Amino acid sequence: MALTFETQGDQFWDLELIRKYDLTGPRYTSYPTAPQFDGNYSEQDWQQASDSVLNRSQRISLYLHIPFCDTICYYCGCSKIVTANRSHAAKYLNYLKKEIALKAKRIPDYAEVEQIHFGGGTPTYLDDEQLQALMLFIAEQFRFASDNFECAIEIHPQSVDGQRLEHLKNIGFNRLSLGLQDFNPEVQQAVNRFNSKQEVQALIKKARELEFNSISVDLIYGLPKQSASSFQQTLDEVIELSPDRLSLFNYAHMPHLFKSQKQINASELPEPQEKLEILHNSINQLCSNGYRYIGMDHFAKNSDALSLAQLDGSMQRNFQGYATHNNGVLHAFGLSAISSLGEHYAQNVKLLDRYYGALDAGTLPLDKGYDLNRDDLIRRDVINTLLCQFKLDFMQLKQNFGIDFHEYFSDALPALHELHSDGLIVLRDNNLEILDAGRLLARSVCKLFDQYIAKRSAADQNRYSRII
């Protein structure tokens, strides 16, 4: 099935399939996923990984984690530090620069940076001077690509005005991601996250004037006080603002993992049926208003680079979700940040004192890592292809890895045949295709190719959210 730009909506919705297959599972921003990472990961391992991947690619991406927030959003499950004491950020930046310099001198000069992403936490917790100094420092350490260069930052609308937005553009950012979550005042009060439609409208208008390449908006469904009608109003207002991309994330209430969620009144969460109605209505609203369903929780306008990347087969998944770049080399900096270096993953430590201590000793602040074996590479390719293209060509798989799909994945065939019978996929002799009604449940398909998931402990299994 060719991916096209036609209006889409109800064809993605099959309530019986959703009820049967809406289980828990990883989001597969990597494979293997983080629970498989090994604590015995050294600087030598990192250096070998970095060297090996740059023998094949001269383009790299950078991710910088800014963990600070001045207030806590009750729903948040990110790695963050909530503090009003800005001196903490100044100290962190000094050490972040140490890490950047330490890694940069070990990366060949010919490597070109084509993508930078600032995530958090709240990157705009940093003031204008700090952000400018950090951008200048990165530019001193690395060579930026002269074409197709993308520099994105996640912002909390309440912490940014038009003047700050202009500053961000002037220092090199050309993509914005706005965390809105919901416009409804009662919902905002329930999760301690505030931004008005007027604030966001002014920011997006200014961003258009400044000619940012792309504007993305994040929403969350399933928050306390939400209803189908209230969220429809929020989405109507967001569509009116006309962002280029939109993410619609499922709120997973997991207070056993995230302490801030204990401040959410669970009795105020929408019932499962109401939550399904919110999602169903939202898909129809977006697909009827010029947005293309990319996959999982992502939507994009037909003209957006993400839509075009999916059509030409270059779209990928990484630790930030769906991405247009496919260089296979992501160097990550900061607390808990994860690098993806071709056939290797490397994660930084999660505690500030350990982060500072490692850098004071002149060593990389590594905590865990993973070297993919041949089986991992095959399964990663299958999972990534299915999540990005919703189809898998068995002949291409044989050409890439020298395997016969039906033989190699014989253990998964009974479950795949059941998915076929249920109308979630079509399994043919030469290919597998996830049908429209199965796209929302693509993670359930991918779980069949995850050799580790059945071996994980009950505690690890309990870390995954429901698919819908």
C-alpha cells in the first residue's frame, strides 16, 4: 500500500481491535530499550562506538538535556530538577560544556552537525545570555552542516515572549516545539501547567514572522478534568493556530514511578471509554483539517518535512520520537542523556553529583550502554521500519541481512497470523503490512519482534504505559 496524502480519519479506528490489543508496551524510541542497557560501560566502549560509526557517516546529530524547571507539572515523567535557584543552572552549564568539549575533541573534525535538539526539563529555563553562550560554545567545538541544518528547542510558552523568540532565532534555532498539553483552565489547574491561548497565539504569530522552519505543538489526552467536549474545544483552538506538526500523547498515570503524579487526583481522570472518545474525535478532527497521521501519536501537515520524509522512506524514530534525519549518529549531552551511535547506545548518569564528579575527574559521565548484536540489528530494523512505514518487505530484509523472514521469525508467525485474521495486519509471502485499523496499535505488532520483552521482570513490565 502506497502512503498517500488523502484525508484520513475513521479508517484508523476499530474499537474491537483496540479493546483486544491495547496492552502495555515500549514506545520503541530505541531497540533494545533502556532496561537492557548494561552498567559495565566504559569510556573505551564509547570511543570504539564513536569511531566505528563515523567510518560510515560524516553527519551527526546532537541532543542537549537541560533538566531544570521552575515549577512542577504533575503529569511529567521526564528526567528533571525543579528549583527556583537559578545558580544551579549556571553550575550545570559549566559542566555541560566540559562534557561537550571532552567528547568533541574525540570526534573527528570532518564530522558535520546537521541536527541539534534542546530538550528537558525546560530548556528556556536558561536565560538569553546562557543560551547564546551555549550555542556559541557548541559552534566552536563542532562544524555545522551548510545545508539541511536543523536546530530545535522545546519551550514552555509561559516562559517565552516575542522578544525571547527573536533572540532564539538570532542565535540559530529554526524549529520550535511548544508544550501546551491543554487550554482548558480546569485541566491546567489540575496538572499545574499554565499557558493561555492568547500567549500561544502571539508566540506562533511571531514565530511565523521570524520564519521558523517548523512549529510543533504537544498535547496530552487523559489528563484530570478532561472530557471529550473540553478537549475538542482545545483541539479546535490549536488547529486554528495551524502548527506544522502536532503530537497527541497518552497520559499514563504511573505514580509508582513518577512522584509528581501523586499530586494528581486519580478520581478526576477520565474513564477509559471517555479517553477513547477523546482520541477517536481528535484523530478525526486533525485528519479533517489538513493533518496527516504519521504514526503512533504524531500528526503533520502534508507539506511538512516529516510527511515528506515518511513518503520517501527516510523518516526514522529516535529518542525524541519521529525524525526527518537518518544519519544514525546522535551524540547526547547532559544528565541521563542517551547517545545512539550506530550499533551502540550510551547513557549518562542520572544524578547531578555523579555527573559533576565524573567530569571533575576528566572522564565521561557514563552510566550504562549497550552494543547491539546481529539479532538486535535485525529486530531494530524490523521495528523501526514498521513504525515508520507500516510495512515490511521481506526481500529487502533478506538483501540487508541474508535471512528468510518466515524462518527467522517462525516463533512470531502464530501471533502474526492471528493479527492477520483480526484485520490488524496483512501477512503475505513477500511482505507484511499494518492496515489502517492497526496503525494505532503498531506497538502491539512490534512487540512480537522484541525478543527481550517476555524475559523482563514484572517490575520492568510495570514501567510501560498502555498503548492507547
